Amino acid sequence: MSQKNINTDETLKGANLIVAYSLEIDCPYCNAELDLSDHDKNRCFSGPIFNNRSDDLVGETVNCPDCEKEFIIENVGF
Ligand SMILES: [Zn+2]
């Protein structure tokens, strides 16, 4: 973490911080490489990640869009 700049130095420019992430998982049936951030309705996958509750995702089910089979998330790694 960087220190917050409490100095109101007007020479400092501001910039937007953009969060870019992917949630990669391979379907254990057809080996399709999925990015769950593309299938993240209601932040059901990213919500726990960004709230330090990534373990909550273990046991959650994913529906593979390629082979339409359902599988569970066994482990979450960074
Ligand atoms: Zn699949």
C-alpha cells in the first residue's frame, strides 16, 4: 500500500485507477478455459474475492458454457 498524500500540493496530477482482473478456471470436463469475470452476474464470483472472502467460493458451482456441464470450484489461488 502506498501512503496517502495528505499534502495538498497543487502540482500533483490525478489519475484514474482502473481495476482489471480475470477469474480463470478450466472446465474439468471439456478443458475449456473460462474467465468467470465474463459470467459474474450479481458479482457472485468477484464479490467474495474483493471482500477477502475468497474461500466462500470453494464449493460454488460453475456451469460450463461450452459443454453445459456443472462443476464445483475446488480451490482459489492468486
Ligand atoms: Zn466444459
